[in-house]
Amino acid sequence: MPDSRIASLRNAFFTGLLLVAPLVVTIWALRVVIGIVGGSITPLFAPYLPQALAHLPSVVWDVVATVIVLGLVTLLGYLSGYFFGRYFGGIAERMIQGIPGIGGFYNSVKQFIATVGAKDRTQFSKVVLVQFPRGGAYTIGFVTNMGTGEPHQHLGEPHWAVFVPTCPSPVNGFFFYVPAKELIELEMSVGDGMKTVISCGAVLPSWPPTKPPFLPGQRPGA
């Protein structure tokens, strides 16, 4: 088989893989969520199901239980905006924060969600390339703060706070103060940066940006 035919088949395979991968990851994530949530709740009520419904596969009840739990969580979030929701939510939060070891972890997760949430996503102000884990190797990072404080008084030159997420799960990562002159600022959006991290570099925003069509009488490059 000619080399060109092999290269064409290889390119077609990787193109199809990139199209299928998001669907596979989505299905896998749904199965994990259903298995963790529904799989832990279904055994509690399965013995009490009516005989007419007991013959249904357990996965059906796992899905039903997961939908109910997610609905209850959504309802809880909706009710938390009211006085009683905030009151009891505050009590529960203080109880969790009082548990040794768990309280610190809870606060860290809460802060991360607040940082990357829709309302506070602007805290990730820039996407940059940062040398990590060694010089000459670059990865995607997100600038979280360009201000100055006590740490900067000991550094001597402008440093930016940078969060380097792990992939494919950006929940964990590393935090650094990096000299601003060593960072390479990118034009991609925070959303595109996250897609790049989650896909382990398989998904990249188009570059260079698509140019507008030429105007009548305009020369290319003008």
C-alpha cells in the first residue's frame, strides 16, 4: 500500500478519534456519576419495590435515583437563596468546617468552585504558557492575580500568581508566583484554555484567527 494511502488512513483515524473522544468521555462520566450516586442509593429501596417493577434492570433504578438526587441538590441550591436556606446552610457549613481535616478540604474545594464558577470566572484573567515542570517544557497556566502583596516584597521583580491545572481533571493543580517576564501571554480565552487542558492538548483553538473576507477592491494583506 502506498505511503500516501497509509498516511491518509492514519489521518482519517485520528480525525475520527477526535470526534468520538468527547462522546466517549461524556458517556464514561455519566456512568461514573450514575454508578456512584444511583448505585449507592438503589440498594436501599430496591427490596421495597412492587413486584411489577422489581424485574426492571438495576441500571434503570440507578438512573432514576441519580436524577432524584440531582433534582434534590438543585432544589437545595434554589432554597438556599432564601432566609431559612441560608440559616440552615450556614449551620451545616460551620459544622463541616469544625471537623478536623475535613474543614480545610471543604474550604479549599469551596474556594476553587467560587474561582472557576460562572460568576467569578474573571479571576482567571489570562491564559499563559509557563515553564513546568522544568525549564524548556511549557504548559498551560491561568493568571489569577497580577496584584502585589507581602510575598512580592521579597521577590524584587513583578511576579504574577499562576494556577497550573492537572489534566484531564483541572480540579487539582499547582500554584506559583512566576516572574511576569518569564510568562508567554496567549490570546486564547479561558474557556479555550480549559478545553486544551481537559483534552490533554488534543483540542486546540484555531490559529491564526480567521480573517474577515476581503472588501471589494482590497488587496490581500492590506
